[in-house]
Amino acid sequence: MEPTIFSAPGRVNLIGEHTDYNDGFVMPSAIALRTRVTATPHPGCKLSIRSQQFPENFEADLNRLPQKATGAWYDYVLGVVRALQQRGHALRPASLSVESEVPIGAGLSSSAAIEVASALALIHFSDTSLPLVEIAKLCQHAENNFIGARVGIMDQFVSCLGKAGHALLLDCRSLDYELVPIPEGVRLVVCNTMVKHTHAGGEYNRRREECEQGVRMLARWYPAIRALRDLSIEQLLRHANDLSEIVFRRCRHVIEENQRVQDAAARLRGNDLAGFGELMRQSHRSLRDLYQVSCRELDIMVDLAGNLPGCYGARMTGGGFGGCTINLVRETDADAFAARIADRYRQATGIKPDIYICSAADGAKVESNVAR
């Protein structure tokens, strides 16, 4: 079997943050920054994982892999291996070389890109097949149960099923989705604050626990609810005094954010970029004030964008506590926007940001065979 390259993209979430693990609605796009896994056969019964970007390599017998995360970057690959084995897939020995353009800890879903590209490689080498939706579920399971980050399905789903020129409107409960065209003449400008975050515990998991607490308490009055997506804002406000202030804030963000996603999809379909941008601004304020997952640098970056020509809207994107903002910018202004916001952010914080001018890209794929 010849060496083969498999790739999966990072993603930027246009709107719909922290709604996916609440069975809600999201609207991400895949971006052209990709993770590539080159897979070759391995002699014996070994799995080898390496990367020039990280100092640690891994090699072990396929039947004697770690049962829990090691704390190394290759845990994202090991988690996928374990998930495939638990589902009865007999994996063949393989050497995987991982190289990524997706910045780590920037909120662009580098972990999902590694997981999905690795899953494609492992499945291909084992002469089996899985639909892309099932690959997304499997990779989410790996991150939830092996890594210990209680992420929703959004990142893995759009990494699998994204399409160039489109946002992906996803119902995270049913996994029904719609590819919504992004109007021509607009670019997605991603601004990396260079403040790194991590999902594997702490505040991210705490937010999920607070949402679940809200559901348990509100179920006293609405026993049919399974998640916050089942509640209206009127129902929540009716019981504001029955919840702690923190839990009420978390619930309010999620319920209102779900409605913003639906409204934003309508704005895109109607080519109303100004209306879409206003919903982005509302989303950021909610994430900052109600969900409390922003940080000083993200707020500065969003504020700076609002005063620049050609910017329809800006917000933080990803789990928060650092990472990136997403800016919807008129294509003719994108280069100037990128230069000016980088300069102003550096003046405000002393940090030189990374700026990516992007368009929505295709999801996971086999790229090519590699000559021996």
C-alpha cells in the first residue's frame, strides 16, 4: 500500500458559541488551514505517530496502547485509535506523520483537524469505511472520553462536511444540516490574539456543568426538556429568581444564542451582511458578559475591528479564554483591514497578532498518493 496523504481543515465559527453541547444550533465554516496526515504501512504490529512540529514521537504495539491520555499532543490520535478499536475495527499497523497549518490553542479547532485526518488515514489503511457523519461522531467521542474535553459535535462535523463558499448551519441534536452560501465579495478575516487556551478541563467543562445544572432545575417546571435548546427565553425569564445568578446568565446566553444562529442564517440567505454583523456583535457581548468566556485581548480585538472600514461584524470564535476573533469583511477592504488591525492591536497590547484572510473551504479528503 502506497503512502497516502489525508487532510482535514480547521474551522471558524461564524456564530453559535457554546450551543453545540446544549443540543443547539451553530454556523461554522471550514477554512483553508489544514492538518495533513501522511500514512504508510508499519512493519510488525506497531503504531507510530510523529511530527516535525512537536518534540515527542510515539510508537507502541497496537494491542498495548495507553488506556488514558498521556498529556502529549499525540493523544488526539491515540483517542481516535482507541475509539475505532472499541467499535470493533481491526486496525493495521501504520506510521502516521502529522503536520498542521492550524495554529494550536487559537480556537480554530486544531484538535478536530488532527482527529479527523487521522481517522481517515486509519480507516483507509484498515480496508474499512465509515460515513463522514459517523467519523465526526467517533472523533467527538475520542475527545470527550480519551482527552477529557466535553466538546460538542460542531468542530468535528464541519471538519468532515464543510464546503467551499458555504457556512454550515447545523442542528447539533438531530445532525440535520444546511449548507448556506456565503455571499460573494466578502472574506473571513481571522485575528489570532496569540493568547492560548485549553479545553481539556477547568472553565470550559465548568460552563457545561452550569448549563446542565440549569436544565435539571428548570425541569421541575418543564419536565419534557432535555437541553437548553428546548427552552424559550420567556420560560427562562419566568424562573429567573429560581436559579443562581451564574446559572441564569449561562442559560440566557445559550437560549438567545440559538435564536441568533437562526436569525443569522436568514440574514445570509437574504444577503443582509449588515444584519449578520449586528448579530455577531450581540453574540460577542453575550459571550463576554453572560457566559464570561472572553478575555481582555479578545475584547480589544473586537472593539478595534468595529471602527475599521469594510467590517460588517466581529466576535470571538471558539471556546474562549483566548484564541481568535472572526471578522466579516468586504473583500476589497480585507488586506487593509488586516494590516490596520494588526498594527492597532500591537499598539494596544504589545502583542504581534497573526492574521489570516480566509474563505470557506472544503472538508476532509484524501489529498494524494506519495511516491515512495
